[in-house]
Amino acid sequence: MKILLICLLMAFSFQTSVSARNILPLSAHHKELAIVIDDLGNDMKGTEEILSLPVTLTIAVMPFLPTTRADAEKAHQKGHEVIVHLPMEPISGKASWLGPGAITTSLSDVEIRKRVEQALEEVPYAVGVNHHMGSKATADKRVMRIVLEICKEKGLFYLDSKTTGKSVIPKLAKELGVPYLENELFFDDVYTIRHIGKQARLLSKELESDESTIAIGHVGVTGIKVATMLKEFLPLYEKKASIVPLSDLIPEYHLIDESMP
């Protein structure tokens, strides 16, 4: 996968940036796989099974839901990375699927900022953001500029889940200097065991050629299926790549974090 990295240290020279990468641990130069699990925060099926897997995952927790804080706390305690799964307006779909506090294109600038900041406060230990649904909102420059400006202010990275081919995130993130990454594969965009298995095998094949890869699964309707699939395939994935949190795919992110007082 083509991982897109934006250096926050804009004053650094190209040579400095390269040198910084070269002093990273050896494992950072090998193939890496980040597995993201979306939709935690509402005591969804598969939550416990996913959080109990013996690898470091990135757990995307929705804000304003009954188990938002508990799921984020538990994920952190078990050594997983936590990000905010921000509900954002889709082109189509039921409004009820979004959940409370959703970011929509009809909101004012002030209300968008208010909701994003509240969402970040809801999810403890969050180091980044991705979106829940969002095919309409992530194609809107006004909306995403506000979201990414807040990420910049808070020192957060953004994962573009790629729910639309018209996402404005790459262009705006580059402009604003926000570290961002792009999803490559959904395990469960179709809910059947057969499809999930097919995607798991596809990921295994991609690990043979890609230096860095991101894949997304979900709790909920497919939660148990995804957990079962991962139990089966994780030993195979670990033979081909290091399974890492998303932030490990952004070397500059850790360099800046470590330099802060």
C-alpha cells in the first residue's frame, strides 16, 4: 500500500527527515500491517473477542455511546491503540446508523468544530481519527478543513477510510501538515463468512509485495466473524509482517511526540 506521510516538522530539511527515519528500530524498516477495528462504543458483538486478540490493534471508538469510555479504556489497558471513529454524513444510508453527534454538511462551521472537539473529549487515549460512514462529508472541503484543523491543533493523525473516491482529505492534509494514512482493504464490506475469508486471503497475498498495509474490520454484525477470521489468519500475517498500531506507520508522528515536553 502507498502510505502517505506528511511531516509535521516543516522546518526540517529533507536530509534531517531521512536521517530521523534511519535511527528507528530495525522492525520499522520491515513490512508492516496495521489492523483497524471500527464501531466500538456500543457494546457491539465481537468487542470482547477482538480486544482479547494477542496482537496490537488500532481500535476506532465511536463517541457519545453507552460504552464509549469503557471500550476505549479497555482497549488501552490491553495494549491496543485508540482512535476516534467520528460519525460523518454519507451519501446514502439511514440517519440512525450515524449515531449521536454526527458531522453533517448542513452544520455551521461553529457547530462542526464544537461536535468534533466534544467527540475527542469523549474518547480517552485517542491519538488519531477516522470516520464512520462519511462518503458525503469527506468529499466536502469546508467540513474536512475544520476537522483536519482540529487534528492539527490536537496533534492527531487522520486515517482516511476511503468510503468515497472523491475524498478531499489527502489534498487538505498535505496543505495543513496533518499526518494521514489511507485504508487499503475492508475485511467485511460484504457480511458473509465467504467474503471475509476471501479478503483475509487477499490481504495475505498483498503482504508479500507491500511494505506497509492497512486493513479495516468491524465489531457488530460481522464482529464474531471478523474475530474468528483473525484468530485463524494472524499467525500467517505475523510470518509476513510486523503487526503494528497505525501510528507506527508515521515515523514523524512519534518523533514529534517524543520531542514534546
